[in-house]
Amino acid sequence: FLRRFDSLPLTMETLDALHLHTAWEYEAFVREGAVQQELFDRMRASFVEIAQPMEIDGVQGLIVNTSYMLGSDVGSLLAEKSGTFGAYWYQENDSTLKVGLRSKGFDVKSLAVRFGGGGHLQASAFRLPASRIADLVQHRTLHSTLYALSVESAPSGN
């Protein structure tokens, strides 16, 4: 039900229409939601399958490039699989990459803070200059000491 409901605009008209559904319409609505949920689950699983090993300051986890809309769910699945953290990244704009971190008990906030980010114990994020894409895609290794040096040597923009 909720998967289908989430696909609708949140308006009073929508809520009124749902309230007036017959039992048959309600069952059809739930069936549509089940199909949507199945597709969503398959998409998430496909990203988990292509995830790669990743190291952040010596800590091993998994990383994948995915959309921000799937990132949190995919990151959580990767965290379960790795036992430490799951990371996902996407290009936020021409000059910035966003890296999200998820865990199931491992402190990802401490990792994100090292790169100028923040968040919570099990859900955190940070941004990297787009020029660091090779670190994510090819090397799959990030070191906060190198990040600090690149930030210090970057032009101030004034």
C-alpha cells in the first residue's frame, strides 16, 4: 500500500479519493503497490551486485554509484553485506561529488567528519571535489590526510 501511496501527490484530493475507494479498488491499489515494491527491490539488488570494495582511512567497506533517491537504501544493504559501511556516490553538480555512508552499528560519522562532512552514527555524508572521481572509481581508496592537503591548497575563490 505505502509504495503505491508514495507515488501519488500528497494532496487532499488524493486522500479523499483513497478514502472513497471500494474494496475492489483498494485491492487493485495494493496490488499495484506490490508490483512497484518488487521493481524497487530489484533495482536496489542490482546496485548491490555491482558494488566494489572501498577503503576509507584503512576501513574496508563497499561502494557503488547510484542516484540519490536510491542511495540510502542501497547504502544500508551494502553495510549489511560488508559488516562495516556501505557507501554510495553521485555527481551533485559539475564540481562536486556527494558520498553517502550507511552502517548497521559502525560509526560512519567519524569517517564523514574527516572529509568535512557529518551526520549520524549510522547515516552520514560528505562532499568531494569532482576532480577526485578517480579516487572513488579507479582506486576506491580515500585518505583524509590527502583530502586535508587538497583543501588547504585549493584556491579560496575570492
